[in-house]
Amino acid sequence: MVMASCENERKLSAYHDGELPSAEAAELERHLARCDTCAAELRKLRAMSRLLSSAVEVQQVPAEAMDRWRRSLRPGRDRVILRITEMLGAAAAAILLVCSTMLWQQWSSAAGPARQPAAWENVAVRTASGPVRTLAGQLTGGPETPPDVLLANAILADSSGTMGAQP
Amino acid sequence: MAQDALYGDEPDSDMELVRRVRKGDEAAFRRVVDIHGPRLYLLAMSMLGNREDAQDVVQETFVGAFRGLRGFQERSTVKTWLTRILMNNVADLRRRRHLRKTLPFDEAAEQLGASPARRVTETGRADMRMDIAAVVGRLPEEHRTVIVLREMQGMTYEEIAAALGVPRGTVESRLFRARQKLKEILGDYLA
């Protein structure tokens, strides 16, 4: 009997590697006992493996390379260095985070909408040059209001407005 | 496995060695190098075809493995873990240098004007071994890798799959196709 399908050849390859499930391996072994073609294929696979294994012997590692690899690390010393490096890295990351936050805050306050001056600030500017006649005084011809009184009234009005806005 | 005997690989003691390396044991690190260095070098040579590059990549693998020791969860074997790091380092080196995936000795074999199979039968034993390296070098990289890991390093399909980050079925089909190609190249020599 000839077993020529690719699926069976693939099975032979896995069987040769000892990677075929046991039930399939048993079935294949029964087949191999009566199929010269498949038995010959298996012999080729084994010959190929012997040939490839022999190539391993050629690749001797140069002694100086082995020495270099052995000396490439000193786990005790390098562990300390690695830990210091990690700590420095963490510190640098923390500093970067703080700086970024500060820069972002500065940028957002600079880029945000301009704050409206409070009423008392306007009054302070208006009264800086001396007594001012209020609108009511202008209409009635009444006396000028002293700047400190105007300023106190404005502050009271502002603070009562703020308190009223609180929940 | 014959290859395991050759390289003195013992998975249980491997884990123990790695635990000792974690604690800063230098002798344990040297032992890991002795056990895995030769097979990693063979793999690097088969991938790069150049001694200096292969040696550098193996060194980077050990250094990288140590630095990543905390990340090693012991879910895979040390052999698989190191192989995976090596494969990544080979890929990095290629990217840095824009290296081709074919090997220099592939060109050399072709320039000699004879098929590797003929040269195998006509030359002495040492040359024959070199020609086997040339034959393997003629395979596409994904086939060459599985052949080296399976045939020369005795890794199981599961180990190869874990080292390459591909499904087990992919390993099986790549091996099958690689062997088909090798049979064509080696021809009557296998009869």
C-alpha cells in the first residue's frame, strides 16, 4: 500500500519527532509495517536528522567568546547598579511629572479667559485721584462722597454678592 | 535527548540557577552561560552566518536576560526564554544594520557551482559538515529556524512555538515544509 498524501507525510514528520498523539502514532505504525514507501520516507527523515546533528559539532564556541560572556555580568554588582539606575529613573520621572504639571498650570492660566475685575477694584481705581461725586449726587447736586466710604460700600456689596452665590 | 546531553541541559536545575542569579550569585550566572551559550551561539550562527555578530548577539542575550530577570515568570523553560530573547536580538541587529535574511555561506555555496548535495558526496567528512551548514543556509529563514531548533537543539514543538511566539501547528507545518525542501536539496544522499 502506498501512502502518498501530504497529510500522511506531515504525520510522518511529526511521528519522527515523537510529536504525534499516541492513537495516531499507533495507527501510523500499523501502516508503516505494510507500506514500503512510507517506511522509506521515515528512513530518509532519520538519515536527515543524523546529518543535521553532525553539523552541530562544527560550531565550536571560541574559548574567548565563552570567557567574555561569563564576564559580561556580575550579578551582585550589577544588581546594585540596576537598582540605582531604576531609582534614578523613578526620581527623574517624578521631577518630570511635577515640572509638566506646573508648566501646564501656568499655560492654562495664561491661556484661560481674562478675569473680570471686582466692583471694588474699579472703585479703587476711580477714587485713587480723590473724592468722587456719585451718580445720585450728580443728579441731586448733593455732596461728594469720600473715597474710603465708596470703597467700603463696594467691598461690602462684593462680599455680600459672593456669599449669596454660595450654595 | 542527545542534544540535551550534549549541552548538559537540565530544566529543573536551570530554574534553580536562575533563582540563584536573581540573588546575585555570579557562579550561577557563569553556569547558565556554560549550559546555554553553545546552543545560543549555534542558533545565532545559523541566523546571521557571521561569528562576530553571533558572539555579540549571544552576549546581548545574557545581559538582556539578566536585566529582564524580574519579568521572567517561570512559566516557560529557561531554554525557551533565552531563545526568545536571542531571536529578538537577531531581529534588532538586522533592523539596525539592514541585514538580509539570507546567509553569506549560501552565496559561497552557489559560487562554487556545484549543488551542496554533490559536494557532500565528493568531499571529506569535515567538508561535508560545512556543506550541511550551507544546505541549511539555503532554507528560508522561518524554515531554517525550526530546523535548527528541532534537529540541532532537540527542542519540542511546544518549546519552539513558545520561543518563536507562533502556534504549535505553525511549527509543525514549517518543519514539514523545511524537510520537504531539504529532501529536494540533499536528494539521493539520503537514500
